[in-house]
Amino acid sequence: MVLNWKAVVGTLGGLLLFLGVALLMPALVGLYYAEPSWWSFAAAAVLAFVLGGGAWVAFGEPGGDDLGVREGFAIVALSWFVLSLIGALPFVLGGVLDAYTDAFFETMSGFTTTGATILGGAGNPDIEAVPNAFLFWRSLTHWMGGMGIIVLTLAILPILGVGGMQLFRAEVPGPTADKLTPRVRETARRLWYIYVGITAVEVLLLLPAMGLFDAVNHAFATMATGGFSTKNGSVGQFDSAYVDAVVTVFMFLAGMNFALHYRLLRGRPITVIGDAELRVYTGLVVGATILIALGTWRPTVELLLEAEDLDRAFEGYASLPAALRYGAFQAVSIITTTGFGTANYEVWPPLALSVLFLLFFVGGMAGSTGGGPKVIRHILLFKNALREVKQLIHPQAVIPMRLGGEVVPQGVMRNVLSFIVLYFALNGLGIVVLSFLGMDLLSAFGATIASVGNIGPGFGSVGPVENYAHIPKLGKWVLAMLMMAGRLEIFTVLILFAPDFWRRWGPR
């Protein structure tokens, strides 16, 4: 059967209607702060309502048959692109950005929770010079994209419950979609209850150290593992150990599988503690924190400098608690792909920098708002390698691979291996393209892995104290597409380029 384009366009129309409602929120923020550019959000909202309403009326099929797998993948992949196209308009209409490419890049970075920004460079205004309505919109795109536009819409628009599991499987991060309840709509609703609740708690905890506006924006970016800040110096500009601690804890929570939060709230802590992926995730964070702290502690730095005569660009943190504070924050920020910063890690000694480099390729847990390959895939890869070694020793033995006491299906393992191959292939392609456009190898590498992994800051000219404004126009579009592919776990986007996807024969 062919792709049901009417169902796809109709559903995209429903998503545009939702986007229109979301655009009214920064418009209200602009009105509250008496900012003249508030109208740009109202104008974009009207356009979203007109396009979305027209598509919904013309092609929507309320109460129709379930969407097929093809339609589910098409809707999810196209929705991120279409919503970013419309969501970018206020930046240009309001005069904040001159180039639509920059506006699209910033918006896609928001929706995909990447956190890479073009603000502060190449003639673009500094973050703190941008009106509050636009700062709020950046954070709101994070927050909506964190749990997923599709899952959010399934939760609040019952009519989109049609074919919901196909959409859920296509959008939710990780090798499998862990349903909490038999009905996907109820699953999505409960996920969002948890998401909203944890966000509200973080806002309350941040209020003693910052204003309400900053607290809301940073809570949105934290829970979405996004990284957009209202300050040029990111979280580090607050220079508060309390803020660092709160944000670190909530980044860690956002990097956890939200199904575990649900179990914990249901009074089942034993199942949470016994989760294999959570134990590895926690171990990686603790281990990375200790190594980074040791690598940035002044006595260690001085020892290395004396032994190797290294450049004294970084003197090291005077106390071990300070080293642990900055080490923990940056370790959690990178592994969860949040991208917040409290230090310029590029000047850190090789030990600390190498640990952070490895964390760029880890990601949060499956079912979290984090990007990257995910911890569960690394666990399965390691277990598969051990099984292959055992198979060489006992070639006739049947050795099933288990995780959490259950046998891992071969289909899941094939998915994991294929994903890893495609993940690094996509990174390689991005590096080649950016290098062709004139970027130095380190910067091309840093920009690519930070975009595919949805991390934000990278290395070289896109490091933690830099931005993406200087990248060529074509490079920004390439990186925006890499962000989308990384956020949707690659398969959802690449499947649109497979010839079989468009053929008439085969299952929907």
C-alpha cells in the first residue's frame, strides 16, 4: 500500500495548531515585559493556525483507521522540520536575527534540545541583549522538544490517539519504547505529568538564587537536557555552588528513563535500584566526576605541569570540593547532552578533557530526554562482545544474551549494531562536509558530534565559550539536519530515503 499522505498532512495540521497555541505564550511574555516585538509571535501563531487549520479540515481523518508504520515515521520526521520552519519566523519578524538560516538553526537547536546557538557572534546580538519573549521561546522549544512534540500532542489531543503507538515508537528515544500503560495516550499523559512535576520542583528550588524568569527558563532547559541559558556565561554566570548543585541533580534526573520515575512514584523503588542501565549510568557519572576532579585539582595539575612542562592556561581548582563541583556539573552536563557550562573545559588538562571527550559518545538513558547513543546501547554492545568471545571458545554452544534477567531479542541487538554503525557514519559524513566548507578539522569534528549527539557545545571554534554564528550558511543547514537525525535516533529520518518506504507493495 502507498503512503497515506492525507493522514500525514492532516496530522501535521493538528501539530501546527498546537504550535500556534505555543507561540501565543511568548507573545504574552512580550506583552508582560512591554516588548514591541511581541507581535512577531502573534503573527507566526496566526500563520500556524491558518496552515494547520486548513490542513486539518482538508485532510484530517478523525476516527479513521490506525496510522501505519510508514505514516508514523513520516509524521514524526516531517513534523520537526515543519515546526522549526514556522517556529523560526518570530526571530526574523521581530528583528532579532537578520538571516532566516540563523533563525531556523536556533529553532531546530531548540526543538531537538541540542542547545547550539548562533547568538553572540557574527553580528548577532548577545543572549542578554535578546528580548525576554525570545529567550522564553528558546527555552519553550527545548521543553516541548524534550519529551517530544508527538508525545505531548498524543497526551492533550485525543483525536491523535489514532495510530498513536506508531508515533510513540518513532519518537521516543532508545532502542525500545517502554509503555507504562496499555494505552499510548495514557502513557503520554502520565509521562507529561511527571515531566511537568519535576520541572516545577526545580523552578521552586532555583528561586532562592535567581528570579522567576531565569528559574523557569533554566528549569525548562534542564529537564529537556537542552542547554539554552538566559545568560551569556550559561549557568556559570550565576557563580553559585547552590545553583550548580540543583542543576546537576536535575540534569541527572532528566537523563534517567522516565519509566523509572513513574515506578518510583508508584512505590516500587526496588525495581528502580535494580535497573541495570541506571546502575551503569550512575557509575559512569560518578567515575567521570572523580577522574575530572582529580585531573583539575591544583596539586594534580601542578604535578603534571612540572612533569611534562605543559602550558599553564589552567592552574587547577584550589580545593578538592571545588574540583568535584565543577567536575560533576560538566560530567553530568555532557553525558546527559544538556550542554550547560560552568567552565571552559577546553583549557582543562588532558586527563579531564579526555574523559569529557568519551562522554560525548555516551548519552543518557533510553526513555530519557537526553540524546546520544544511550547507555543501554553501550551495555548491549559490551555484552555482545563478551558473548562473541565465549562463542569463540565454545563454538557449538547456544549463548543467549540477557539484560535484567531477560533474554535480549536478536531484533533489538541488530537494531543496536545498525544504529551504532549509522551513528558514526553520520558523524563522519558531517565532518567531511564541514571540512569541505572550510572549517578546520577540530571544529568540524566538534560541531558534528555535538549536533548529532544533541549536546550543543563542542570543540575548537564551537567550544563551551564560543558559538555557531561563524559557520557557513550551508553548514548551518547541514548541522540542523544532523540535529534532527540525532534527536530522532537516525532511523526515523533515514528511512524516508529508503526506496522501499515509497513502494506500493508491502505492509503499511
